[in-house]
Amino acid sequence: MKVTEKCDVYSFGVLALEVINGKHPGDIILSLSSSLTRVKKNRLLRDIVDQRLPFPPPAVHAKLTAICNLASTCLDVNPQLRPTMDMVSKEL
């Protein structure tokens, strides 16, 4: 595999989900890496956030969903479809 900027983007997506999940996201990565899958469609945020923490209030819930969706775009199996880190930073 050739190391490119898109590898860094993928790593960011994994790290973002790891922070939200409280552990390495493992199987979550597989389900989110498809370009057809996004958190609000096929995964409940409740399945992704760290279960040891209380569920977030609605305002935080919306922000976490947006971050999870952004992270899932970073995990796209097609590197050309992943955003750039500049795009990610502007989105955040």
C-alpha cells in the first residue's frame, strides 16, 4: 500500500471513533467504511458512543452524530472519496 495523505485521513477517522467509542472501534469501522453507510441511516449513535458514559443531551447528540458522519467519510474504502484534512478541519 502506498502511504498518502488519504492514509492520514483514514487514521483520523479511526481516532475520532475511538475517542467517541472509548475503545478501538473494530467492527464499527467495517460497517462505516462503506460509502453507502452513514451513522444517521444505519447505525444508532447509541451503538457507537462509550456505553460507560450517560447518553448525551440532544444538542450534544446532534454534534456527535455530525462528527461520526464525518469520521465515516474518512473511512471510505475508496481513498479518492475521502475528504482532505483541510476539509475535515473546516467541517469541525
